[in-house]
Amino acid sequence: MKSISTNNALKPAGHYSQAIVHNNVIYVSGQLSINPITGEKEYGSINEQVERALSNIELILSEAGSSKNKILKMTIYIPDIKLWDKVNDTYRKFFGEHKPARVIVPSRELHFGLSVEIDAIASI
């Protein structure tokens, strides 16, 4: 196993790795809407938060030698199922023709009061 850590402000705030690579599969920890340069939380619209979380995953995958087009599965956590359509629209725009397996999980609330957290599994 190999731990992945980018050289930006996405450093984990707890006892976990940004990602782990095992047998050419990358497991990316949940990413929030955090600016990778400043480390500041970005509380924009749900669409903006989804874009930022997906972009953060893309940065981590790049560090591990992969890309968004090699994502196999994603789990998306949102505080209200009413956000599903907006999340799905932003997700579709981000991926284009690529359609990873996915689950959207409504939860009561997310860390720091943000509106989305996304984790990913990808190949190298």
C-alpha cells in the first residue's frame, strides 16, 4: 500500500490519508469544498461546492498517476435529497461521457456546515 499526499492545502485534518493506492486502485478519502491553495472552506452554491470537491479529487488522482476518466465509483454525501438534481447536473457536466458507478447518500449534516462530501475509487 502507498499513501498519497498532495503538496497543497488539502492536507487531512484528522487521522487519515488523502488517498491510498493498493493493487493499482486508488481509494480517495472524502473531499469537501476546500480551496486547495488557501485551505479555506468555500460555502458557495451546491453546484460550486460539488465542482470544488470534484476538482479536489481530480488533484489527488493526478498526484497518484490517475485521472477523473479512470474513476470507477463515487459516493456523494448531501444534507438534503432535494439537492439531488443540482448535484447530478454538476456531476454530469464534470464527467461528460464518462459515467462512473455512483451513489448519493442523504445525510443530516456534513462537517463544517458544507453541503457536499465526495469520495472516489479509481484505477491507475
